[in-house]
Amino acid sequence: MTNGFETVIFEKRGSIAYVTLHRPQALNAFSVQMRDDLYEVLSAIQVDDEVHVVVFKGAGDKAFCAGADLNEFLTAPSVVEARRIRAVRDLWRLFLSIPQPLIAALHGYVLGSGVEIALFCDLRIASDDVVFGLPEVGLGIIPGAGGTQTLPRVVGLSRSLDMLLTNRWIKSDEAYHFGLVTRVVPRAELLPAVEDIAHKIASFDPVTVRKVKEAVLRGFDLSMSDGLDLERRLASELAAMRSLKIRNSANEE
Ligand code: COA
């Protein structure tokens, strides 16, 4: 199934959903229209139990996403106004609320909001030609899609500050050493590698997968003690759902 939006291609193949950022002529720069399209797509995914895992990728050869659309920024009355328009729909909190695992398939330029979208994904897989960067500081703005919060959680304080304060661009191998991506593959193998991972996740019980994601992500911001309570609660919920399912199927027989 394919649903065409202006800036995003949304496809469902079996239990895997594919979301392609699709403005290749502008290196998939993140525009207000893309925000609206992604909002629609993610809202649909969030309530779609047929979708067990989601893959994000970028159209064209050159980039996953080259950051915020600079033409929109430059034509808005002010940067503050450009930001205000973007904040009308809180896409970033919606990203955080998606229960299914999200995988970013990254190639070429991954800049600004491109990095931030990738950081909202649970797994980041890169081809060997990626360049990551957060150029916001040089544009007189701070990252507005969670980057100041998500990057330190993924790569630690020192590395985040190095990237955020100096606009240092890093390549795939360094991103791997930073822990920003967990696998690096040749460009031609990027999509097959990501599909393998997506199929692997989709082969597991989807409710169990969601609970694991919830335990890790919600637990990350808790104390160890509260995190262990959360884990126990989620495990009990899972066990209760499983015994209910067994009882229901026994009643049906
Ligand atoms: N917003 C809008 N358009 C963008 C864009 C962006 N963030 N990044 C690239 N584009 C457009 C270019 O304007 C160009 O359009 P054109 O063909 O109509 O002139 C097209 O995408 C190709 O980009 P180009 O700059 O020609 O490619 P390149 O290989 O020479 O350089 C980059 C690639 C990524 C280094 C360069 O495009 C760049 O620095 N982009 C801006 C990155 C940025 O600061 N993003 C904002 C982060 S907050």
C-alpha cells in the first residue's frame, strides 16, 4: 500500500512501514509541509497495529536530510517566526510516543533536523558515505527538534557539545565510534541491511517488542529503582495479556 504526500512517501509492505523523506531536489530539507506530512504519517502509524516496525529513509543519492529548509527560514519574517510556525504541531513529541521500533537508514548528508529525526529513531544504520553535522550554531539558532536533549542521551555530553558548539561534521566511521550509529555498511547494502533488521524485529511478537522499547525509553529517564519497578510492571502486563490470550483461545476450541 502506498500513500503519497507532497514531501513524504509512505508505504506499507506486510508489517513494515517505510517513510521516505522526498524532496530530493532540496536534499530532503525539512520544511513546514514535511512537518505536516510526517505528522499525518506518524499519527496513522501510531494507531496501526498492523505496523510492527518503521523504516525512515531519504530519497535521492545525496542526502537523508540536509536540515531545516533554509529558503523557508530566510523568507520567514524572522527565525523566531519560522520556529513558531514549526512548533504549531509538536511532531517531535509525536515521534517520542510511537510505540513501534523506528529504524533510520542514513546516507549522504545528515544535517540539522536530519540528525534530530535520526535521533528519534531507535536504531540508526549508516552507509559508509554519511556526513553528520549540526550547523545551527553557525546560523544563530539552537537545534529546535530536540537535538540538544536527544544527542547527549545517545552519545554523551562531551561529544554532543563538541558537535553542537563547534559545528564539527563527522563521517560514518566516527559516528560509529561515537555510538551515534550502531552499524555502518557500504551504500549498496544499506537498504538490504536495514530490511534484514526490520524483518528480524517484525518476526518477534509485536506486543513484546513494544514493551521492550517502552521499558528502555521510559526507564532511561528514571532512577534505577523506578526503572526496575517499570520493568516489573511491564513484564506483568505482558504475562497477563499472554494468559488472557491463552484462555481466550482455549475457550474458542
Ligand atoms: N534547505 C533548502 N535547500 C537546500 C538545503 C536546505 N537546508 N540544503 C541543500 N539545499 C538545496 C540547495 O539549495 C540546492 O538547490 P539548487 O539545486 O536549487 O541550487 C540543492 O539542495 C543541492 O544542494 P547543493 O548545495 O548544490 O549541494 P552540495 O553538494 O554542493 O552541498 C551541502 C551539499 C549539504 C553541503 C549544502 O547543500 C549545504 O550546506 N546545505 C545547507 C545545510 C544546512 O545548513 N542546513 C540547515 C541546518 S539547520
